Amino acid sequence: MKLSYDEVVQMLRDRPEQTRTYEVESGVIERLPSDTPACLRPMNEDEVGGTGELP
């Protein structure tokens, strides 16, 4: 399941203590406000692998 724009915005308002990785719908990151933390970024193929888990 991919997170929608609204789901991402809600998570940013109520950030978890631990880092989590989620797949988001295409174009979501580009639509976020410019003051969104820079820690949000696309994952590369090595990070995604077959599991979606970070190495």
C-alpha cells in the first residue's frame, strides 16, 4: 500500500520517534511544502531491494 499526500502530511504533523520507511504515491514528495524536513527523499534501488527494508 502506498501512502497518499494527505497521509504523508498527517505523519509529518505527528512524527514517530523511530525512522520508518513508506512507499508513497508518485509525485507526493514534490507536492509537500518547502519547509518539509530534508530527511524525506526517494530511495534508490539498493535500499528498496525486494523487501522495502533498509539495509
